[in-house]
Amino acid sequence: MNKSLFLGVLFALLVQNVYSQKNTPIVVATYNVRYNTPNDGVNAWPNRKEEVKALIRYHEFDIFGTQEGLRGQLDDIAELQEFTFFGAGRDDGQKAGEHSAIFYKKDRFKVLQSGNFWLSQTPDKPSKGWDATCCNRICSWVKFKDATTKKEFYFFSVHFDHQGVEARRQSGKLMVQKIKEIAKDAPTICVGDFNSTPETEQIIEMQTLLSDAKKVSAMAPYGPEGTFNSFKFDAPMKNRIDYIFASKQISVLKYGVLTDAKEQRYPSDHQPVVAKVVIN
């Protein structure tokens, strides 16, 4: 091979490599891990935490939002040494209460900015909103830079109220407002347990800004429609309440609801929802 041909081939390979790196997919997920309570008996966290960790590693999640996790549960998941997490407790903005934490592979993703807000009329401080009766509700967010693709994007993890109808409706409006305020026109992913089925006003509101990953997946969606199992192996799982939303700059290659179980027991009372995406 002459020198000029060799250099041409080398250049072509370098260009191809750079292009492929820029289009490296990200496996994103949302997973309500069910808070740690002894009232769950055989399904209590100590009896299933290793299954949760094994599922995350086997399915090669890169970034995932969690809901309901108490700080000790997050520390348990962080025993997967490739991951670290960001999030705050909904009760005090520090470590108390359930989190909507964001786990990410620390060797691939760098945190550029991060923050939290509450789903209420006073989002800057721990608070209940509208007709929510039992709980503060929190959203955590991170601006990341992907070391592989060099691209920057925002990731939000949230948990809507399970009782307040108006709280859920207003939370949808607040999420759209805050995503516009924080992320502006940047690529954005929002995941969470919205405690809302697809026809509700709040899920329709979310889609005024972001696309439902299931609807825009290039590959046909995988798994059941529903995402909540109540720890029942024979649950019908007809109702979808956990979602992944993505902005227009993000292509969804595939979407699925995972049904992994061991000895007819699910690792959580929610199914993890997963999507493989590319930031364009």
C-alpha cells in the first residue's frame, strides 16, 4: 500500500470512529424501587435488593431515575461501583425521606449542574402541593456531559402524588414550566412514576414539550402496557404509570417494560421502564 492510500484509509477510519462515538447510544431507565418497609414481609427491601442491583447491571443501564428510595436503599444500589447518584430527600432537601434520585455511570458522565424542586406552589423548599395529603413530592435534575459523545443534556427524575388529583394535574404543568426554565432548548430526558395513565391531563401536558418514548420508539415497544404489579406475579399490568419522555433532539431506538422475576417474585412493585436513545 502506498503512503497516500494508507493515509487515506487511516483518515477514513478515524472519521468513522469519531462518528460512531458521537452516536453511541445511552441506555436510560426509570425504576420505582419501592421504599424499605418491613411491612412488605417476604418482599421487604433486604430480601430483594440484590435482585434490583443484578437487574440494573445485567440490562446495562447507563443512567436511571429511581423513585421511593430511602437513603439506605440508594447506598445499597451504589454498591454497584460503576455508578454514583445525585438526589435529595423530599422531607428536608438533604437525606430525609424518599428520593427521586438519578444514578449514572461515573466514568462516562460528568455532572455540570444539578438541583431539586418540589411539586407544590413553593417549589424551592420542602412542601406539599395542592390537594396532596400525605407527602412532599420532589423532582431531582442533573445537567450531564457525556465523555463518549461530548454531548450535553439534562435528566429529570420525578414522582407525582398518588392521591391528589389536582396535585397530579398541577404537577404536570409545573414540570413543563421548570423543564423550560432549567433546560431551555437543550436535549432533555424526563423519567418517573407519574401515578397517571396516558389519557390524563398531566401526561398530555408533558407531551406538549417532550415525546413519550413508547410512542416514538423506532423498534416496536417491548413488554406489557402496565408498569405496576403490587408484588403480584399474576398482576394484569394494564395500567401504565411510569414513563420516559425525551425532547425532539433525542432519537429513541427502542423502548421496553422489563418483567424480570426470580422464583415468581418481582424485584419491586413497579416494572423498570427502559429505553435506548441517541442524542442527535
